[in-house]
Amino acid sequence: MNVTLFYVCFALYLMAMLYIGIRQAKNDSAAGYLMGSRSLPMFLVIGTMLATQVGTGSSLGAAGFAYSNGWAGLIYGVGGFLSIVGVVWLFGDIRKYGFATMSEEISFYYGGNKTIKAVVAIVTFFASVGWLGAHLLGGSMYLAWVTGMELPLAKLITLLGFALFVVGGGYMAVVWTDAIQALVLFFGFIGTAIYLLINMDGLGNVLQVMPEGTTSFLGIEGYGLLPTISLIVSLTIGGFAVPSFRQRIYTSKDEKTAKRGFAITAMLYLIFAAFPVIIGMCARAINPDLGNNIFAIPFLALNVLPTAFGIIIMISGLSATMSSASSDALTGTTVLINDIYPVFKKGKISDEKLVFVSRIGGILTMLVAFIMALTAVDITNYISNMISTTLTGLAVASVMGRYWKRATWQGGIAALVGGSVFSIVAGKIPAVMAVLGDPTLVALAGSILCCFVVSLCTPANHLSEEEALAIVRESNLV
């Protein structure tokens, strides 16, 4: 691939995204800047959800995973599909409450308790920042491998690739650029996979060179049954607690739009998931000695594909990381401004000032993520550790808070803390990791147990839905 030509095409692509984003922005109020005035039509819900879901893990990560583990790469597709379906099944009707963040939502489930709202705000902020850091790391690894630039510089360029339209354009800029990037990455990956299969005379030739067991159903014979189950649960649970997923429900035009949009997205994502896997296995068939499997796609772009296809797949991959990153950046900003900022700034704030503060908050959010990404070098472990230590407890607190009426706010906090503690402890035990592959199942069981026991030992919540909602809305800024 001609690297200079790639630079030119990538720069033009970023300029186009910036133009589209700013043109579609709604910056006249804080609700417009942070929430798109809660008016997303179905095609934007589908576009932004698909682009958000097809992030670093399900593009770069899935291709690299398939390079080493064959059809096990489809685990990302199965887990992602279940997470989207699960979110809309369990929480699709929450649009009617008018929440702005998961902090408000989970606080509502626990009687509007302000303590758990503050704790969840901190957790969801760092969850958003964590996902943002993962996407920064994934995109920068693409960029650094192809161009030869130093990884820290690549991380900075990846950040700047979406930071301008996020800060300048706000929520509508993000969802519109997401929709465009979803089309780019969808057809980019499909086109590349088809091109590779044609030039390798079919999938059968590719499968013949894969290691034993990796061509079985979901690669279970090679990867292992329990690690497969653990990874699917990890990806599913992660989706239940991804703040940007919930924000798409909060900002949809209505409940019907949210539910249909999520259902269509789930089906499209399941279709898409096969193509990064095929690309990863093709890379293995061409070069079985790549070293780091995470570079499967950049290797193909630089050494195998014609210049046009190489540029397309690289921009598609970067679209996947940047679209997901921009969504998490805006979600983290919303939590920071709506839930954390009022703790330090009391009283009413004008819309004009709130938009300005939101832009500053967006810059701070991305700066924190950038600092976190500077210290990370392994995208797979980064994502796995973040899900098990941060998101598992958040998922348990939200599900049990909504569907188990005896759950208390103390139990919700216990779920958050217990999930992290059990995850960290399990991760330190080699025997557990050898059997399960990651600590998510242990973290999930520990989080549920902590929530159950502590809730039974603390006073039940007796507030009605109307009373709890009134408490939540007292401090709602957007």
C-alpha cells in the first residue's frame, strides 16, 4: 500500500467527517449538544448503534482472534448480538422516563438514592473513558503498524481524528458521522473479505491451513468450552453496562423507535461479524508467522491487498475505532456534566454556559482516556480486564435493581464493589484463569451474591416509582 496516498485519503476522510458533523450539530442548548434533543429517528439509531458496536474489539480484535483461533472469532459476533438484544429486551422501555444517564436510571431503581447515583456516575464515567481508551489503543495500533510512526504519536492522531467534531458538534455530530462510518466499515470489511476469498479460491482453502480444532463450531475444540462461554458472557454483560448503548435509548425519538432500531442493529451486526473473522483467517493462511495476531488486518493492507483495497480496509478499521470512540467520549462527557459537575457547582446554569462547560468536559474526558491509553499496549487484555472489573458489577446492579424489588441501594453498591473484587482476585489465581480464560464468570457470580446478601440485610425501599422519579429529576440538567 502506498503510505503517502493513505495519509492523503485519511486526511480527506477526516475532513469530510468534520464537515458532516458540524453541519448536523445542534448546539443551541445543552439538551441539543449532549442528547440531540432526544429526537433520533430510526435510521440514525441503527447507524450510530452499528458503528458503536463495531468497535475495536469486533473489528481489529475479532480479526486478530480469528487469526489464532479460527471460527472462535465469531464469539465476538455472538456476544455482541446477545448484548444488543439483551439491552433492548431488558431496558427498551426506559425511554419513557426521560433519563439522561445510567446514573439517573440506576438511582431510580433504588428509590432515587443519591449515594448510589454518585457511585454509579463515577463508575460509568470511567467505564466510558475505559472504552474510549480501548478504541484509541486499537486505532493507534492500526496506524502505527502501517505507517511506522511511534505508538504515542499514533494515539494522539487517532484522538484528534474524532475529537474536533465531538467537541465542536456534540451529540448530533457524533450520530451522523457514526451513520456514515457504519456504511464505510460495513462495506469495507465485506468487500475485503470477498476479494480475499476470490483470490484464495474459496473458504475451503483457507480453512485447510488453520490449526486443528479452530474450524469447529465457534472454534470450541481449539479454544475450549468454558473459555468460550466465559467470553460470550463477558461480551454480553459488557453490553448490558455500556453507557453509550443506554444513551441511544434515552435519545431515541420514542420507545418504538429505540426497540426497532436495536433489533435491526442486532441482525446487521450478526451478519457483519463473520467478515472480520474471514479476513483474520485469510491473513493466517497467507502468513502463519505474523507474531502479534492483532496486526492481521494491517498486514494485509500493507503487504497483500492492492492499494485501493488496502486504503479502504484501513479507513474502515479506523472508522470502527473512531465511531465507537466518539460515542463513548460524548457519553462520558454527559455523565461528567449531568451527574458529577453539579456536585461542585450548585444552582441553576444557563444553557449557553452549560454548552461551553460541556465542551470543556469533553476535552477533559478525552484527555483522561488518552493518558490511560498511553500506558496500554495489549488491546485484548485491556478490554477483557475492563469488562470484568468495571462493567460486570454495573450490569448486575442495573438488572437486579430493576427486576428484584427487594434490592436496596446498599446491595447495588455491593454489586459494584463485589464484581471488581472478585474479578481482581480471580485474575490473580492461575488455575482459574487457565480453566475460564478470563475472570468474568467469577466476577458475575460474586457480584450477584454480594447484591443479594447485602440487600437482605438492609432496609427495603418503599418509595413509589413516581416518588423516585421526582427525586431523580430534581438534579437533572439536560
